[in-house]
Amino acid sequence: MLTCKQFLEELSEFLDEEVSPQERKMLEEHISACPNCWVVTDTTKKTIEVYRRAVPVELPAAVRDRLFLALEKKMAGRREP
């Protein structure tokens, strides 16, 4: 039997329909028996659909500049000497 961890490791490929028919069957069986993984799958599908329908919005220059500055500061703290 497939574990939830194994299912989640395959979720992206499952949603992208990049798994074999045998893998798909195992994943679908898991979803039908596991309410938690069903919710994760359903929510992920809905999120992808919302994202695909979204209209891109350009950030104002000042917001973009602040965002990049914050990211640069965050990344500078993670750099190894």
C-alpha cells in the first residue's frame, strides 16, 4: 500500500499526467482511500486552475525595488563564507 509521503512525492507528476498507467492506478486508489491526500490533491488542482486563469499584473517599480532589496538581504544572510 502506498504511504501518504510516497503519494505526495508523486503528486506533481500525477497532476501533470506524467506517471505510468500502473502508477496512476495506485495513486488514484490511495486518493480514494485517504481523505487527507484527496484534500491535498483537490486543493492543488484548484490552485493550479486559479493560477492559470489569473491575469498577470505588473508590480509598480517602487514595490518591485523593495521586494528585490528584501530578497537580496535575505539571501545575503544565507550565503556561506
